[in-house]
Amino acid sequence: IGRGNRGGAPRGGAVDLEDLPHAEDGDGLGGVGAGEAEFQLRTAVPVGGAKKRILADLPELAPGRGFQDRAGRGHAKVLIGEGLQFGERADAPGRAVVEVVGGREKQVPLAVRHLRDGLEGRGRFIDGRIARLAVELRDRGVECDRPVSAIANEQTVFCGWVCCDSEGRLNEASIMLEGGVQISGGSRVKLDVSKIPGNLSLFPGQVLAVEGVNPSGHCLVANRLLYGLPRPMPLSRPSELGDAVRRTGSAGLDLVVAAGPFSTIEDLSYAPLEALLEHIRAGTPPDVLVLIGPFVDREHPHITSGALDLTFKDLFLEKPRSLIEKYCEAAGAGAKVVLLPAVRDAHHLSVFPQPALPAADFSMLPEGQVTCVGNPGLFRVNELLVGCTSHDILKQLSGAELQRREPGADRLGRLAGHVIGQRSFYPLFPPAPGACLDTQVAGRYPQALDLGAVGTPDLLLLPSDLNPFAKNVKSAPAGAEIEDGALGGAAKGAAGESGGSAGLLCLNPGRLARGPTGGTYARLRVQPAAAGLDHAAGAPAATNGAQPHELGNRSRVEIVRI
């Protein structure tokens, strides 16, 4: 235990207790004095003879050679919308309006009580998702009120969640379907999918509807599967689209999305984050910069070693926050920043759903310039609804999924489709190690994990260690062999409500830092909506009704190497 960097503090790597002030000094370990507020616990440096240093002298904060010698810097690859044209941008304040969906009262608070997750809470968590699907099917005229263990010799619809009959990865011989507590009493039956041809995609925790027979009461033979019913896409009136056009002009909206880690494994200099902010500030700053954690990665070698001579909070304030503040001051009050934490953030609460970063950390900036959202988070940028989580759910689903696919199937699009169809930012259950899922917190704040709380987002940000991508993903219901039958009718009815043919835009910007070198980020340009342009110009609208945003048809996405 040391005394930070005060003058009377021991400076060596090993601390002699005799060197510490005594309680009668009024300033030491046992005393209560004016110096108590300055006292900080420090992690002892486990290297013989190593000395503790102040922040400016820490060698861990100097840029490493791996990032300085990186290749391909600035290389950009257009993934979507290469032929789109954009008007000249007018530098007017207030081009983007950022609003957290539901307000602060709907987000998980910083003082949330967690680590109280139990079996009862987990049961209610998954049972609520099953009940929601059953209610939506009944609203579409599909009866699904029979227990999964009920004998059924005719085609019958059952609702439940997919689980494995033993420890290990799911396979076609180990699939079980567990019904809800209210209808099935939590009973399980074997799910036989051998009669389903073509593509098949299942994972533990997936809530689905099964149409089939159960002649013995112990094995449900499936003929059709419905993987979920996504919520409709958001709609806007021409007047609302016109307001957005008046703010942005013909240039449309400009967003930059980057995901952590923001420093290479060689150091804690945050050189990738600094390079990103300097690059976009030197050119035309985007309307909105979205930064997704971790900001202080608890898996960083310098943090796991325990050799860092400052608190994790101090590191966040001195490096990432300082760089963000400098960017905001240079870019002007019109440049908006959205921050979303990660459970790997060592300076923040590690629970999922996760509270937003404290807004007080950015109190020196103009109000509204920095918006802190929880993890996962839903927020609006002008007319667009954006959903985001820092959890690598795509990679975790890929590792847990049982899939049977035809050649040429879109794997990344299918994984993103699971998140949309399940209407959950984290549909995997049981959660993967390190997910920090707290079902009691999720139960107290049900909107936190609900991807479809106010409709399926126009833009879904899913940072992942998988290859960066941008894809138009259909929001229509997905399943296996659901063209006919009771489930086929429900799926067609939900598809008609989805709103628009382009679906949503799913984006993985990659990681800004990868190992000892730099990674990638994404830049997204969005053309103004045609109905908004007409309304802003005073032309009569084709219809006064609400219209889909069709983000996928008017977006240009670039993946840029830092």
C-alpha cells in the first residue's frame, strides 16, 4: 500500500510499513486528517526495483512501434452505396439532433443493485420472452396454448425455447424444446428437425414457434419453424422528414462509428483513438461520432498485470475523456458525440444491461454535445432509430449456433437476423462466459434488452471481432418451411407490417485497435429522404401518411483503416 505520489510517500516498488506515517500524525492509515481525502490505494508493482511514476512518466502511456509502423493507414473500402451522390454540406449548427429513447428514467441507473441473479429470476426472464411470442401469435389468429409435452397427432403449434439436453455444443441429436411455465409448467421434450429440409439455424435461448406433431408426448417432430416476429420498422411523416432535411441540407447525415479497444496491447497511449479524432477533425467533422467501449479494457496486458500506478477512473479521465473533450472543442458545438460503455470497461459497472457512463464526466462541454447511453442502447439521430450494443453477440452466436445451410448462404446476415427476429440485444441463453448478464436487472428494466421496444431500428450497430461488414438485413419473420400452414399465415401478416422493402442496415465497424496495431472504423453517409426533400421545397407530398425510412437504399458505408 502506497500513498500515491505525495511527497512523503515511499517511492520504491516494495513498501515498508515502517515508512508509512503513524495514526498520531493525523494523516496516515489510522488517522483522520486533512490528508485523508488525498489517500489512494495503489497496486504494488510486482517487479523488483521498479519505481512508481506519475501519469506523464509512465512508459505504458507512450505509443508503441506496432501502431506507428502500421500499414494501409487511411485505406477505405466502400461496402454499400458506392454510386450514391451527396450535395455540398453547409456548416450549420444543429445538423443532428440526438435523443435517447425513453429518456433517462428508462435506462439502468448507476446505482442499480446487481449480483442478485438467481434461478427464479432466470426462469422469469426466459418465460417472459416465450409468453410475448405466444401473445403475438394469438393476436394473429394462431392458437399455441398447448403444453409442449401434450400428445398431438395432428399439426399443432407449440412455443418454447431451444436448449441442449447435456453440456456441450448443440447438435441435431441434442435439441430440446422447453415450454413456458404458465402453459407447459417448464417441461421439456426432444425436438426432431429431421423433416425440415434446407437451411436450419438454432441456438440455445432461441424462442421459436414449432408446428408439428407429438405422438408420444416426449418427442416433437417439427414440420415448420418460426424463428420470431420482429417489430415493424419505424415510420415518419413527410413533415418530420422535411425537418431533418432543413437541418442537414442536400448533403444528408454524416456519422462515424468506432468500437474499442482504443489502445493497442503494447501500451496505454490511446494512439488509435487520438489518430481517429485528429483525422476526422482535420477534415469535415461528422455530424455524429459514435464511440463504443471498452474505453479502459480490463483485458489489456498492462491492466491485468496490476502494474498500473493510477486508478482505472483516472486513466479514463486523463486519456479517453481528455481526447474526446479536445475533439469537441475543436469541432464545435454542432459536432455530437455518443458514448456507449462495455462490460469490459474496468472503470465502470460490469453488469449487463449496463448503465450509461456518468454524464458529469463531460460537464465542461456544452449541454447535449456528448450523449451517454446505456449498453445496450436505443437512440435517435434526426429521424433514424439506432440500436447498439458493445457485446460481441455475433461471435457468441456463431460459436453456439447449430446451422445447416445451403451453399452461398449469408452467414453474417443470418447471425444479425437472429438478433432482429428474437427482438433482443442478447438472445443467447445461458449466456456466454464473461457476458455478465443479470436477469433481475433486465427484469426491472425490460426496455434495456428489448431491441423492438419502439420498433425495429433503422441502423443496428453490432461491433464484433468478426470481419467488418455492412448489410441490409430484412426485418421480415424468418423460419424454416413457413410458406404455408398456421405459421405461414402469421409470418406473412407480420411481413406486411414490417414497413419498407430495404429492411434495416446492420453494421460492424470492426475494432479500432487490433493487437499491437491499428484496426478499422466505419463512416456512414445518409442521403435525405425523397419525401423530406419535397416537403422542404414546398412541393406537394404524394401522401400525408407515415413513410418508411428505407435507410438501406440511401446509405453509403465505408470501412476505413485507421
